[in-house]
Amino acid sequence: MQVMERLEGDVLVLMISGRLSFYSRKVFQAVINNASATRAHHIIVNMRNVTGIDSAALGFLALAQLNLDGKNVGMSLVAPPKHIKDMLEKVNFTKLIPTYATEKQVLSERAFILGQSA
């Protein structure tokens, strides 16, 4: 698994490529821990280039969501390939972590919600 990061205002975008698995958990956990040290209030996990995901990866995504939620940092998944999206929906994972087709959708929704609370 490889991770590239970019910060867009208060949103940290993580571009993940390769296979998310038990073996990549330490890298992912380090990235999430580092992300919570930034000024980010939301993390987008862009899965466009993810080739596979195992049950351990689902577990550490869920733990990351719970950890971030406790710090008032949101997390969204973006653009999982069809076979991964289908699996996420089948196990109701998309109810735990919102899933979108594009980063733009997440950013637009955040801008709308933040505008409502201002």
C-alpha cells in the first residue's frame, strides 16, 4: 500500500493505492495518527487506486473512524472500485463511514454544512 497526502484547507486527502490489508495496517495507522496532528477537521480516503481490501483493513478503517470521531475529525471514503464498493455496501460499512463517488462531492457537502452552521 502506498499513501500520498495533500491538505485542502482543513481537509486532508489521502490517496491510497495498492492493497489495504492486515500487512498495511501500521502504515495506515501512522498516517491517521499524523493526520490528527494536523489542522484537518476532515479526512478523505481516496480509494480510486485500491486493488483489494481484507477484513483486517475494514477493522482498522472502523477503528480509525471511531478514533477520529472522538477528536471531532470526520472521515469519508471516496471512489472505491466497484468490487470494493459492492462489498462495503453488502456489509453496511457505508453507514459507518460515508462513501462518495468524488472528492468534490465531499467538499461541496462540507461547504454546505459549514455554511449552515455559520
